[in-house]
Amino acid sequence: MARRRTTAPPQDYTENVVDIDVTSEMEGSFLEYAYSVIYSRALPDARDGLKPVQRRILYMMTQMGLRPDRGHVKSARVVGEVMGKLHPHGDSAIYDAMVRMAQPFSLRMPLIDGHGNFGSLDDGPAAPRYTEARLTAAALTLTDHLGEDVVPFVPNYDNQLTQPEVLPASYPNLLVNGSSGIAVGMATNMAPHNLGEVISAAQHLIAHPEATLDDLMEHIPGPDLPGGGKIVGLSGIRDAYASGRGSFKVRAKVEVEQLTARRTGLVVTELPVAVGPEKVIEKIKDAVTSKKLQGISDVIDLTDRNHGLRLVIELKNGFNPQAVLQQLYRFTPMEDSFGINNVALVDGQPRTLGLLELLQVYIDHRIDVVRRRTTYRLGRKKDRLHLVEGLLIAIVDIDEVIQIIRSSDEAAAARERLMTIYDLTEVQANYILELRLRQLTKYSRIDLEAEQDELRREIAALEETLGSESLLRTLVSTELGEVAAAHADERRTVLLESDATTTATVTSGQLKPAKTAVPLQIADDPCWVILSASGQLARTPDRPDLDDSGPRVRHDVFASVVSTTARAEIGAITSQGRMVRLQVMDMPVLAAAASPNLAGGVPAGEFITLLKGESLVCLAPLDAVVALGTEQGVVKRVNPEYPLNRDDWEIISLKPRDRIIGAAPAGDDDDLVFITANAQLLTFAASAVRPQGRTAGGVAGMKVADEDGVLSFGVVAAADPAAVVVTVAGASSVLPGMAAGSAKVTPFSEFPSKGRATAGVRAHRFLKGEDGLTVAWAGHGPAKAASAKGVARALPTEYGRRDGSGVPLSQTVELIGAAQNWTSGDGQA
């Protein structure tokens, strides 16, 4: 079917057009929008420290009964209740505010106990259908006593419900949790503080209304951030406390740790506000790529929910950790600025407030809350007293009261007769009429009189409180103290006073100047590298080149001590004739040059990979001629011509079943010493052995019997008057450690020098039951003895004859070495 198209007649709209001034319309609309954003969305109220959406969330959750002692409910349910009844905006705004109140890294005292993924510094939260929430105990103190007319209530957006204009707030929430927001033409950014410190300052101001800012700063020295960290520079904080505007720097908390035997790292456990580990890692990688940062080899994020933040920054060898840390502060968010702008609503108007004003506004609010609560309770007590007085009148003649009620045609007549006969008020008469007969019978005159007396005492106390400003302020202060006792915790943020040259803690009393900027790389300072006889490797922080003083230990003895520098390389010689290159800077640094048990050292196996059956013999410099002695009596002096492009190499060609017993640097003027298990000692000049290349097999050093073997090989400085020979004898049939044996200390000068490749002379005469030496050593005295674990052992204090017997020992000796270093800086055990 065809349809006929019709055209509507034109309409005249000119009669509906209203001429307006665009300028006036824009100004009016903008002001309305600005006022709405400032008052209803972006700025917190100075009294309870909450924005409208936060206040509505807490109030609605209170109405829903989501207390800490009850189960969590879906966040979506809370969002729906708030949006449907109180907040005329979208659900995303409500949920975002709810999430922030549940994040421990956003608020110093979280107000919502979240269950599920409420986000992290680097990631957002899960959707509200996946998370659950309830109030925290701290949130309950903000909403306490709402049912006692403590704050005014205002209509909601559709005038069907009411909501509190402000919460009672039993603690200064704005100072404790801070706030941030951007309004039209203004913004706020307030730092969190420690609850205990804030309440202490509030109590001081209540007791001393004339208190100054300096008085309050004795209680609140500075902000206390949720993530901890270090605040550097307090001048900006004082400016903010005085005027409401200021800034300060926040630094991450970093510790220098020895990650492995060869690797040092910076471990970050606290970061500035709103800075997450992923952001730091990204900035570090960018700075390393652009060559702004040096000395960093890797960054590992070990952060988890159980152990908290742990960001490990591994450093390259040779770089000073403190210098690298200064670079990190400069080029990454590990140091960040926090700008304070204390803008909040006071009587509906935005104001910039200092610390004194913020506390005063809160105290005035809290005094008003307590006054209103006291007035409310006084009214309730008076109402109850009025009813009790009526009951006492009626109970005297309860039978007649019942008869009057039963004989009356209607309730109104009964009420009139009761009021006339007993002189009751209408309220009292109605209360008696509403009571059931069984309730009338249970009342006891004695109980009612006791209740009457108690009510009168309570009324008198409430009236006294209302009539005294001092009592009212004392009550407010007492309640603040109760909140602090229940919820206050320790300060998390360290406060540091800083300027261009000094750094010291605020509470130290005196400022201690900081060290000047340290160089980025470790300086090539002199040091000692030490190998203990129990297998520990370490280096000293410096080398005292005074007199004969070198590194000392109280118990463990030295196997080798090499004089070198921090950025140098040294060699480690093994029993299978290998030399392994070691970087000195890889060695852990001892806490002090005189460190007991080589505290800070690590097992040599952490630095050197040993083959099966191989052991570490000694350390040696790479630029010195080193003498080697083997178990079969071979001796070799090795020229320091080592490959530059290899980490390990052979320094002697050993015969089958032979192994290196000892090694040490040896000049032409030094003496070489062999001591066998059968107590034969041979010494001859090192010049008798011509230095050879590293692949040579050495020459005959000592003639060793078939049933014998070299037990000790060492180097003694020529004409050293303090050189000694220490021998310890025992029985081979006894298990190690079961019999102590005997020991003898003999001046080295008593042993004559013999020719190379001879059998030497007797060095120890065995006692009955002894069949060989268990330990032997020759070197710069006095000698020191220890067990295999480094525990000190006593040696004879008097010298014995060259071929004499030893003195019986009370404890087993397994290690012998020098008591202190030599002036040459090289030694062996």
C-alpha cells in the first residue's frame, strides 16, 4: 500500500527564544561548577579530614553493620548502597575512594579492611565484584556516637534520606592520614603524620591554648609517611607548619649488603610516597642506558606480600656503594619531593591552614561533639528520671492504679484520672498505661529508688561537665588519650636535618657533619689480603704501613698474607699446581684490621672452584717470584710471566701422585725450608734454585726417603733473628684429635744450611709412642697454634734443642702460623 508523504507546516520558534548575556551565563555556570567541585568533591573538611564521598562510604558501611568483628562483604554491594542512597555520582568514583581508604601504602591508618586485591604501588585493584571489605577499628572511632545527636544531619541528594554533615572523628584524621585533591583553581596535598604524636600535640594544645608552633613541633617533629623512608631537610616542614605551604625531600631506605662472596648490592626496603618498585626499575634502566648511572649490573625485585618491599640493586665490582647510591638519589625516584599545601574546608570555605590552625579547628569540633553528646545524654537521663519518679508514685498504691485503669472506659479517661489523682504528667501517665501488668508487678520500690539516686548523680555530673569549659576540655583530652593507647604505633619515617654540608638525625642533640662526596669507584688504596689456615678469605679496608704492624687475628692463624691494593689482582695456588687469578676488590672487607676469627671473611671455596682432591695452598702476588715445594721434595721458583687473558693456569708440571705442599714469594736472599714427616729439616738459599717458566717441572729440592714425605715447605727471610721452627709429633696409629702429642719450638738459626737435594738434619726426637710429625712450620716468630676450627692452642714458651724432644701438649694442635705479619707483607702457614 502506498502512503502519501505529508510535510509539516513550518513552526515559528522566535517566540520561545530568550536573549541572555553570554558573559553572565558563563560566569554563573562556572561559579556553580567550581563551588560544587570544591565543596562537594575535591577538598576535605578540616574537622573530620574526609571528602564527601569518603564520609558517605564510612557512614553507609556503619549503617550496614560492617564492623571489624563481622565478616567482609562484596565491595560492589557497598558501592551500590552508597551510590543508590547517598552519592549522586558514578560507581568508579566511589570504588576508587574506597580502595584508597583500604591501602596501607596510601593512608597512615587505613579506614577499610580490604580482602582481596586492592592494588599496589604499581598495579590497580581488582574489580569490586572480586574484592570484599569491612571497616577497621580506626574507622569506628570516626563514626562513634552518631546516634547521640553529636553532629548535624543533612538531606541526601533526593531529600529522602539524611546523612551526617561531618563525622564525630575521635582523632585528628586529616593530620594522621593526610589528603590530596584537585579542585577548580586550587588543590590540596597534605602529608600523613603519626597518630600518637598528633594526639600528644592536640592534648598539649587543649591544656595550653596559648601554645606556639615551636611547642607543638616538640610533639610533631615532622610527617610520618605510610611507606617509611627518610625525610631529608626539615626547614620546608616548618614552613608548611607555619603557613600551610612547604616541601621536603623523601629518600628510600637502603642498606648495603654482601649479596654473595663476590657481589655487593643495595637493598631497598622503603620507598618515597606513591613510588613503586617497577617505576624505580624503569628509571634505573633508562639512566643506565643513557650512561647517567654507572656501577649497576642488575636490579631484582623480590617484593612480595609476606616480606614487603625488597628491591635488590647489584653493583659492579670496584664501585663504591655510597657513591652509586648518591647517583640513584639524583636520577631515580628513590629521592622524591613532597609539596605540602594544606587546603581544607572550614565553615564551608577553602582555607590554607598551618599546624596550629589545623589542630585548633579539630579541637573546636571535638569540643562541640562532646558538648552535644553530653547534652543528649543529659536529656535522656532526665527523661528516664522523670519516668522513674512517676513509677515510684504509682507503685505506692499499685492496686488502686490498676483499679483505675480497669474501671476506665478508654485510655484517655484512665490517663486523665491518673494525672488528676496522683498529680502525674501526661508522659508519666502514658508510660504507666503502656506497661503490661506483669511489668508492674516486677518493679521493686528499692530498685527504683536506687536507680533514681544513680540517675540524679549522673545528671549532676553531666550538668557539671556542661557548665565547666575546663571539664569539657579535659574530657576531650582523656578520650584522645584512649584512642592513642588503642591505635598508636611507632614512627616509620626517619627525620634527618640536612644542608649542603651536614647530615644528622633530629633527635641526636648535635648535628654530626657528613662525609664529603665519595668517589664513584673504589680507590686503589693499599690493603692486606688474608687467607687463614682454616680457609677464610678477606681483605682489610686499609694497610697500616707503620713499624712491623700488619693484620692480626686473635684465634685463627694466617696461611698467607699478601700486601697489595684494592684494585689489584693476586694469585691463588692450589695443591695440583694451578694458579687462579683473583680480583682483590671481590674480597669481603673486614670490619677492622684486628678482627677476631677473620669476622667478615668467607670460605675460599666461594672464590675458587677446586677440582676433586685439590686444596688451596696459599696466596701470592702476581709480580713476585714464587717458590713451590712438593710432597716428593721437588722445588721450583716461578718467574712471574703469567698469561693476561686467562683466569687460571699451570705453574708447575707435577709428577704422578705428587702435590704442592707449600708456596711463598722468595727472593734470592731468602732461605727455603723443607720439613718431612720423619722430622728431617733441610734449608738452603733460594738463590740455589734458578727461576723457571711456568710449565717447567722444577728441580730436586730435598732427598726424601721412600717411606717419608714432605710435610711443610716455607720461605724464611734471610738473617731473620725472630725466625723459628715449630714441630708437633704424634702417633700415626691414633685417630686424629685423640692424642695431643708433643711440640717443640726451636730458633731457626740453630739449623745449618745444607746443599740442595740433600736429606737435611734431624729436627725433632720422638718420644715413646710417637712415630712422626703431624704439623710443622718455619717462619717469622713468634708462632701461633690453633685447632682446625681456629680455636687458639698453647705452644711451649721455651725453646728446645734442635734435635731434642717436644713438650707434651694438653690439646691437639692442627694449624701453625705467624702471630703477626712481616714487614714484607707476605707470609704462609
